[in-house]
Amino acid sequence: MEYLDIVDENGIPSGETVSREEAHRLGVQHRTSHVWIVRKTDNGYDILLQKRSLNKDSHPGMFDTSSAGHIVAGDEPLESALRELDEELGIKAGESELKKIGIFHGEYSKEFHGRLFKDNEISFVFIYQGNVDIDNLVLQKSEIDEVRWFDLDKVWEEIQLTRKRICVPSGSLEILRKYLWDNPCLIH
């Protein structure tokens, strides 16, 4: 069973833990890490999105953040982000290849698989600064069905209108957009 730190509004652990299942059943505030993989195009930027497996407990079959996951009790956000990149996509990144670009709070309740799922997360957002060839990724089949490049601006527009195909958290994507706007020459 996976245990998570119960955290305050700044993502600082309280010293208490909760099981992942209980955190989502009761809406207990906990931490996650989000990693964005980006490539520059002639028209702006593409972002890599992963299609969530149909057996996921939330948003099954939808496209989501490049790599994301819960920060298990006792771990730090960067440590979790590096582990998720490796587990989900087979990217063995070093600490210098990830840059923390922000933090956001996301909260919602929705029914999946006939059960109410309450999300209450403080998310640490990173950008991966290496090149990625999606044909060379090793996907974690229990979590991800496929990965695909999407135009960043089109994803932003789509999630403002509907959540039928893409479930990326708008807070995380907004942090990425601001970072890219402020630092256009850092992405190749």
C-alpha cells in the first residue's frame, strides 16, 4: 500500500501520513509531481502527453501530463519527479535535467468506475530539459497506453472548453505556459 504525507497549503508535510486510497476517498491534501516534456516547433511548442490506461482510478483513457505521480511519504518532489520519468517513460534523467517551474493547488471531486474520487493535491511542476524521441521511450504499460505530441496552444484551448479527451490540470499547464513565455530561448 502506498502512503502519502499529509501536507499544508504550501506542500510542507505535517508529520502524518495517509494511504493513497484514503487520501482520494476523503479528499486529504497531499503532494504530487508533474513533469512537462516540451519541444520547440516552427509555430510554438509541442508538449508530450501520455494516454492513461483504462484501469487508472481517475481519468482512464484520457491524455494527461507528460509524467506525473504521487510523492510517497518521506520523498522529496524532485526525487519523485525523477522516479516517475523513469518508471512511466524509461527516461533516466539527472537532477540537472529537471527544473522546478512552480507549484499549484488542484482540487476536484468526480466519479470514476462507480466511486467518488476526491483529489486535493499540492503539485510541484518541473520541465524536462532533454531531447525526447517518443519511439525510444519505454512505456509503463500498466499506467500508459500511448504517448503523443500535442500543440501546446491547442491543448490550452481545448481544456478551456471541454475535458472529454485531455485531462491535464489547467494550473500545471498555466505554469508551463508562463515559464515558456518568460524563457523562450531555453527550449530547443
